[in-house]
Amino acid sequence: MPRLFNDIADRDASFLWWDFPSTMTPGQSLSASVITRNEGDMQWSTAHPINLGQQDFFPGETRFISTSNWRDPIDAATAELSTYGGVFRGRPVRFDFTLIAPTTPGTYQTHWGMVHDGVTWFGPTLTVPITVVPE
């Protein structure tokens, strides 16, 4: 739902840059990074917990992040939440996280998106293929 003073959605985002490994070996852990920008009217803050997560609701989706940590929260220090009180529209945020390859070789389509915890997924979906090759 847009705010009263403009027609921009409260929750929206865009992906500016990403760095995922294209190949991994079974069980291997590698780093990945995504830079996303707040395109909505609502600020991203601890009061409105916004995270990057793997969208494992796609048919056949295999997790590349642990079940207990399926999303990557905003780093309050690097996003300067204490200085600005939140990430306002137009500001970018970088997410750095660890991927863990499944044990079965194959090519996997992973899907990533922004999520307002306990409320909704929003913005575009980033689809990244990752091939797990036998050792």
C-alpha cells in the first residue's frame, strides 16, 4: 500500500550488484554478497526488520544457507542505523553471507529476495544458478 503523499509502495527494493560462486563442490562453504537498494517509502530498521533471504518456496528449491539462518539481516553498523535510524529510500545495503553447497551434484536455481520478517516478501526475485560439481 502506498503512502498518502506519493504512489510509491511502502516495501520495494532493487538489486544493484551480486557476487555468487558459479560452481561449488558438495558440502563446500563459500562467501556470497548482494547489494540491494531500498526503493520503498518505509525505512528498513530494527523496528521494521528487513532481511535478504533465500526464497525456498519455489518447487524443488534446495537451501544453500542453513535452516536456522535462512536469511541475512542488515548489519546495523555498516548500514549506520545508529546514525540515520534506518535505511531510507534510495540508500543501498550490502549483505555478506556464507553459502553451503548441497551434497548432491547438479545445477540448482537459487532464488533470493527481500523479506519484511513476519509480514511479506517484496521486490524482485534474484535468480542465481549454482552448479555443484563432484570432487
